[in-house]
Amino acid sequence: MSAASGGQRAGWAEAREAAFAAGSPLPPVSVPLSAAVGRVLAEPVIALCDVPHYASSAMDGWAVWGSGPWVLRAAAEARDAALGANEARAIVTGGLIPEAADAVLRSEAGEVVGGELRASIEPFAGQHIRPAGEEFHRGDVAIEPGVRVNPAHIAVAAACGADELVVRSRGRVALVLTGDEVVTHGIPGPGAVRDSFGPQLPAFVGLLSGEVVRQARVGDNLEVLASALSAEPTASDVVITTGGTGSSSADHLRAALSRLGASILIGGVEMRPGGPSLLARLDDGRLLIGLPGNPLAAMMGLLTLAEPVLAALSGGRVVEPSRIRLAQAVPPGRGETRLIPFRVDGGHARPSAFIGSAMLRGLADASGVLVCSSAGAEAGAELEYLRLPWS
């Protein structure tokens, strides 16, 4: 069934495509250098000056002109004053090369005797001088757009005179966590469950190129949920909810979406776990991703729907599945598409035994997630798999 046909269930691959198509790139933003690590450049970094911007010494020693021995000029003289023929002046690493100097004699290769500098090894022209523009000339492209910024890029940008970088935007995410039975601290009693979403979802969203800007926790109440979904509409681009995607008396998400006039784009995904995951567009234009309440099911919903939505908002691309051979067979099971955590063993995939929708043990130890049909697969067969954003 088509994902675009009024909120019907979609196949797994179709759901990912529809989720990506639902998002539009946000405008790029400028951020300070200190906040740019991990962001993707939207515009190139242009050198605003030569790098280095002056000729400098690569060694501690003496700047010299001509052949030795050299008359040693006083260190107290202006450091930018020109040298005369067969003159020398003390210089430190990074120091400005005086006009007319043609080499630097490193300190280990020289000796001062009676006001003269004598060399044990005569320097050649240009030795230990780092010329202006050695790395970049003014106007050069120092870093290309599309690069994910690392700390070394920050240093390059700073040397080029930049104070800010123009990067792709991150989708702003509001989290709405539901459930009367959820406790946030300690060991839950019978009938209660420990919150596994609040502590980790912001980090997970961050790895998917999003940024959590608001987090609310609500009970299983239709009025309260509808109010939380419509709160502060201009502060976020996406709402991600946990729980309430089913049809029990405690599940109110679909009723809340109907009350708010939302359009359900994907009413569910033909996958296990995580089949009740849904995608909707609120009447204020924001996208809403509804995740099931079971932890592993919710994580599969994030990889299936949130990853493509956030990639679209940031101007990126959907991560295409890779392929790997199985170390052991995957037995037949329910669901059009089964998502199974696995570990790499000798270059092959060994599926986890912990694949229940409420189990996170298998995912915590996983190298990736296999994409398998209900028919299963034999040992040695090649299957698609999704890389985990932290692997």
C-alpha cells in the first residue's frame, strides 16, 4: 500500500523514501568556530589572508644574510629591521623573518664567539624559513563545502581568519514522552518501567543530525497529549513522540493527531519490531514521528523514519544500506521486513538472540541492523544492513 494514500501502512523501503521526501532543507546557519565541530559545511571556507600571513622562522636560532661568519645584531633592535650583508639576528620559532634574511641557522648549528656567529653547518638559501602563503594564498578555498568539520578544520579556519562557519542546519526536535507507567529514577516496581528514552533520545537525535530543543513528559491523557503536541510550534521543526501509537485504551496519539487536524503520511511500517511507527504532518507544518513505547521498536522507528527526515532537513542524503554475509542462518519470522541487530564475527554478520521489541541488549552490542524478509536467510547469504549512527 502506498504511504501517500492517507496514512496507510507502508513497506520499509517505501517508508524511508517517503520520510525523506516529507522534509525540505532548512536554510544554512552561521556558528562560531567553537560550535562547529561535527557540523557539515554549507559554504566553503575561504582564506581571508595568506597562511602564514608573514614569513616566519621554523626554528629557534638566528636569521642570517649571506655566508658566515656573521656580525650579530643586538636583539634589542627592531625585529623587523632589515639585515645587512653578513649580519645575523637571534630569532625564535614563529618569529618574523627580517627583510633581506635568506636563511635561519638553527641554534644547535651555531656558536657566538666575540660578537660573531659561526656555523658548524652552513645554511642554504631558504633553510628553516616558512614563507608567507606556504599553505594558502588569500582567496584560496581552504575547506570544501560538504565536509564534516573536525578539530583540525577549526584550526585551519582560524588560521585563515574565519570567526564563524556557515553550516547545514540541524532539525530542531521537540520530544514528547508518554506513559503513566514510566519512572525516571531508581528501580521500578511491578507494573512500572524505567524510562529509557529521556536519557538517550537527545544523544540519538544528535547523531542523526538533529537537535533536541524541548522535552516534555505527559501521562496517558488525550487532552494533555494534544496540548503538548501543539505547544511552541515555532520552536521546533519536528516532534518525536514515544508510546501511544497502538490502539489500546491507553494509546491516544492517533486521536490527538485527528483532533489537531494533522495529516498522517505513514500510518505504520511493514516491519518488526517497530511496525506501529508513524509519520504525520501537523497543521502548523511540523513533521511528527510517532515511535512505539517498546525500546527496540522505537529505535527501529528512529532509523526508519527519523533518520531520513532529519537528513532531508539538514540538506543531506538518506544513508543507503550496505551488504554483508551471514555467519549463521536467520529463521523465518513474522513481518514483511525484520530488523535484526547483529555483530560482525570474522567479517560476517552474527544475528543477536535478543530481538524482542522491548530488548535493548542486542542493539547495545550491535555492529549494525540486518534487513531481512519474513522468509529468513541461510548462512552465507548476503543481506542488506543499516549502519548504526554511533558505529
